[in-house]
Amino acid sequence: MERTISYFYEFKANAKERWFNRTILEIMNTDFFSPVKNYAKKAIENGVIKVNDKLVSIDYKVKLHDVITHFVHIHEPIAPQIEVIAEEDEYIVVYKPSGIPCHPTSRYRTFTVLSSLNRNLICAHRLDVPTSGVLILYKKEFKENMKNKLKDTKKIYLAKVKGNFTKPITVDKKIKRILGLGSEISENGKESKTIFKPLKYKNGHTLIECELITGRTHQIRIHLKYLGFTIVNDKKYESNLEFKSVFLKCKSDPLNFTKENERFAVQNCVGINQRVLNYKEDYICLHAYKYFFNNKWYTADLPDWAKEF
């Protein structure tokens, strides 16, 4: 049985320029996920969605400096214990497992590396949810010291791809981020450069060393797709499909709560998103193997798929 936790949480969002003079109902219906039909209307009328901590009508038009809050009931898996590779005076180096985000987002609050460590840390860089390997986090009091150190880094990844990758190659195609859809090669994108070196071929697959010269979102995945070599298990860039959101029903009883906002949140809770559980188990064969930082190399143990070579 999957171990999960549930809790109440209030999301806060400062009004964006594109929201000005639009009704709160329109914004909630177009810019945010609604678990059921007409949810936003009912949530505003029941005071679960507020503006500046006050009840508003569905026709309220958002203004400059408004703060929108949304009180919800959330389910997440329990975060695993994170292995510490090294601890220095100003930062720590950890092994990030595949399937867990680096830091809290709108989808994850507790099921993250930062939350699991429960320390006063900031991610020096990030790894995609399905990627494993070296992750560096610095202690907040040394934030200013990190700026110069982060300029002199070197990142080496390992990837397992389908096919025979026969020779070293450098890809410098620009990459553009597409909101909500990932990234793609585009002349209108940002400068991007990755150096690829084949290490070993076995049973129709190649183990590749990937050196990031720049650090764009999904850069290695995009550049390998451009070369015609998709990373094993990378469903997003192999078929352009994400996990679908399939929700497991919330088992909490609204009658166990006395506050109206809590009852409403539980009644309208969609339960745990099965996609979160999928991410825990499904990984892509991409591993942040070595990271040169502060004049030192930090290395993460190889995952099973890399040991096969």
C-alpha cells in the first residue's frame, strides 16, 4: 500500500498583469486547474478562494497588488530519506533519486528533496523529476558566497539511448521553453551546447557521456532527440506524451471537520494524483554522474541501468 500524507494548504498568488480587469471567476477557470465542473464558482462563493483575505463575488475584477488565496486539501507520497554524498561548510551534496522534485512547487509541497532534508538550504541547480544523481544545495547564509563559485562548474551526465551512437558530437542548437509543454529546438531560443561521447554499446543501446556547457531546461533530452537518439524511458520526448492525471479518491470524511472551509476542501478534494505515484516508479535513463564545483569533483553512484554496461 502506497504511503501518503494529506493536509490543508493555502496557495497564494500575487496578481499578474494579464489578470488586471478580469473577473476572479474567469481567471480561476482559465489559469488554474479545476477538479470538477463549476468548482471555481462554488469555491469563491464558499470563501475557499479569496482576494486580499476577503470574500469577493464571482464578478470581482482583479486589481494591481491583489493577492489571491486558495484553500485546498492535498495528498502526496511520503518523501524518501535523501543520501548525503558530502557536507561542506557552505553547502551539501546529495544523491537525488529519480521520481522526486528538487524543491516545492504548486504540485508538490512535502514530496521534495528540500522538504525531506528539512534544512535551511537552497538548490544551487536543479534536476528534472525523473532524473537521478548529484544535486548541490547551499546553506542560505552563504548565498552571496555561492554566486562566484557557481560560475566555475562542470556537469557530466550519463544517458542510455536506443541505437548505436558511434562517435563524439557537439550540439549547439538553440532551445526555447514552451510554457506547460517542455522545450524544443528553435532559432528564437537561448544558446545551448552539449558535448556527447559514446562510452559503450550493448544489446541495441549506447551508454553516452553528456557534458553540459549551458544549462537549459531538458537540454540533454532535447539535443539527443534532435540527433535521433531518444533516452530510454523518456516518454515525454519519445512520444510527446506526459503521464495523464488519474486521481485516487480522497478517503477523508468532511463530517470530521468543523470549519466550513475545511469541509468544502475535503468534499472537493480530488485525492492523490496517480501521476505523482507514477513519477516515483518511472524514471528516464539520465543520471547526473559528476559535478565539478568549488575545485572539487562530486560523484553519484551509478544507477542499475548504467551498471548493466
